[in-house]
Amino acid sequence: MAVRSKARSRNRGLIVSVFGPILFLFFVIGCARLPVPVEVMHEDQNLLIRTERISRGHDYSHPLALKADDIAKILGGISGQERPASWPLRLFGKDTKPERLFSEGQIQALAPYLADGLRAAKPDERVAFAVYAPGPNSAYERYVTSGWVAVRNPFFHLALEYVRSLQPRSPTRNYYPFYPEMPSAPPPSDVLFEPQEFWRVDPVDGNSAVQFRDYLRSASGNEGS
């Protein structure tokens, strides 16, 4: 019995010594990839804007001075399209129509704070946003549209995390004793932009983004005509 106990102890020690460092390495790598909040630029009941530090290698063109009016023009062309949850639906399902991501009021509220965030952000930081709207029971829940923006000249990137997702107002609890049935989060959405000719692939990371300088020149020319 003593021999077996010693053998088991050696086996446990071997497992810990071999797999312990590997698991720790995976933990460190996973944590390193998570964005780290840097500074809250603005927060109220309708809006949250903050800068986030991300892993190296993104070399964004921050800090960047971009007018709030120009950011508003870019946001006005952004739409979201629900992504099918499975490959069969993607191949054979009915496509959903793109929907404008922000209302005019939300754009006017967002643009100045996003401009402040881009001026404050560093090359390894991005500007995260969350836009809130009242839910069916506004005392306990709200609709959340969230994501982040970043600029790598000449591309304006915008990524989505939630699109009009019904969430509890408390950040520490995912249900309420008298309101347990929280609707599930909607499926992920793809970002689109109109006019499509300015929606291009950034060769640095392979993601689609707005070729915003050409777009703003075109928009200014159209306004003058």
C-alpha cells in the first residue's frame, strides 16, 4: 500500500511538473490577448466610451486628430447584418437585410467622444464604445450595442461585439430572482459600409474597413455639387 501511495504521489508530481508550466503558459497567453481598459472618456446612462490597450503588432495611427463631423459621416454609412449561426444556414438560409447600426441621435452623441478617444489613444490602443437603449422593462434591462473603433491610415476599423442585445442593467448578475428568463444574445453581426467602393480590405490584418480619407473627400465633393 505504501509503495502504491508513493507511486501515485510520483505520478501526480510528474503531471504537475510537466503540465503545470504548460497550463500557466496558456493562461498567460490568454490573458495577454484580452484588452486592458485604460481610460474612461465618457460614461452616462446612454453611452460608454473608453480606450483599451491591446496586444502588440497592431501599429494603429494613434493618436489621431479626426473631426467629430467626419466621424459622424463615417458612422452614418455603417450597417450591421446578422450572421447565420451555422454553415447550412449560411449556404441555404435566407439572407437578412443589413440594418443601419446607429440612429442619427446616437451618431451625434458618439462622434465627439470617439474623436476624443482617437486623439488620446496610443498605437497599441483602440476606442471601445457601448450604446444603451431602454429595454422592455427599463428598470432591469437595456439594449446594448457595443464594439470598438481604431484607425490605421487610411483605414477606419469598426468591429462589433453586441448589436441591440438585451442585457440586465446590473453588470454583476445575469438574472434576477423575479425575472429569470433573460432573452438570449443575438447571433454575431457583420459590419458593412455604404458606398461599398470605400469598403476595402486592410492588407495589414486582412480585415475590411472604411477607406475613410477617400470617402470623406468624395462626400465633401458631393456636398459641394
